[in-house]
Amino acid sequence: MTQPGAADARTAVLLVDDQELIRYGLRLVLEAQADLVVVGEASDGAEAVHAAQRLRPDVVLMDVRMPGLDGIEATRQLTAGLPDTRIIVLTTYDLDEFAFGALRAGAAGFLLKNTRPDELVAAVRAVTAGDAVVSPRITAKLIDAAMPHLSPTGRPASPDALSALSPRERDVFRHVGRGLTNAEIAAALHLSESTVKAHFGRILVKLDLANRVQAVILAYELGVVSVDR
């Protein structure tokens, strides 16, 4: 498989799973869409890192449980070396400790392997647009289980962290924590979507966060939103 040319507007996806049948199924689903293209496959973490460095995909669908270099370490290496590549981790269970590890490593979100085809396609498009791929229901379940040991930056969250945000940025941050997309936040706050994206970009910088999922985690840690909302 060759990488699309610069003029190709399709979202380039790399598939990573140690089971060939899983990769085949993912490829069938994604390549049925005119705006998505599978540019390569890998069967383990080390192969995934090398393939991503060569192909520079927009999105990586990453299995977390693989022999050798697992999906967590592969995610950590890719988010450090290819910050513009979005990684969605794939797991069998929605409360998988491996998924937690991958989120800490910088993954943009996670999906269950039994996710419906339309949800998979929507997730790839969502992370490409900068949105989250974890639904509010799953996010609440994730945070509830992971809170005792999950900090987005690897250090305890301080209540003073939000002091760096402007009032409008705090509004955006709260809605991000609730699992809303940029479009939904724009509608709720009567802003343009581009303005919301700009606010969110500044939030990531000010709070030293890598992505939207880490922002959601921090919002729960700081009590901006709650699991039982």
C-alpha cells in the first residue's frame, strides 16, 4: 500500500492488530468510505511505530494487547514522535486497564472491538476533526473506575490549575469535560466553531495537556464535572 499523495484529501489510517482477521474487517469498513483510506497495516507495536514513521498517517487504530511491544508503549512513542497523528486504541473490554494506560500515553480515545461500523467511521472522522471519540456514558464509566490512579499528566491535579484560564476558556473546558463536541460547545455558548477550537487550543497549552481525552480526565479530577452528573 502506498501513501496517498499530498493532493489526496482523504484521511489516512494505519491499522495495528496482531490478528489478521481483525485488520481485514477494519479495512473493509473504512475503505467503503470515500473520505477514508487505509495506508498500511502492522501486527505489533514495533512494526506500528516504524510504519507510522514512514507513512505519517492521520489516524492509527491501535490494539493495546499485542505480543512484544504492546499498544501502550507504541502509543507513547508515536504521540511523542508524531504529535499530529491521532491514535484510537482498540480494546475488548470498556474497563480495560490497558486502555487506561494508552490514554495516559496520549491516545485520543478508545473504542471497543465490537463497535458498530458506523461508530468506527464516526470515531475516525471525529479525531481527525479534533473531537473526542469516547461517548459521555463511557467517559463517566472510565473516569469512575480509573480516578484513583489516573492523572492526565502523570502528576496530581491542583485546584489552582484553572486559574490560568480565562472565564470563557473555563466555560469551554467545562463543556469539553461533559463530552461535547466543538460544534455542540459552539451552539451552547453561541460561538463559532473556529472560536471554540481556538479556545481549546489555548486550554491545552495552559494546562499542559496532550489532547481532548486528557482534558476530560482533568475536568473530572478537578470536579468541574462529576461522574454522577
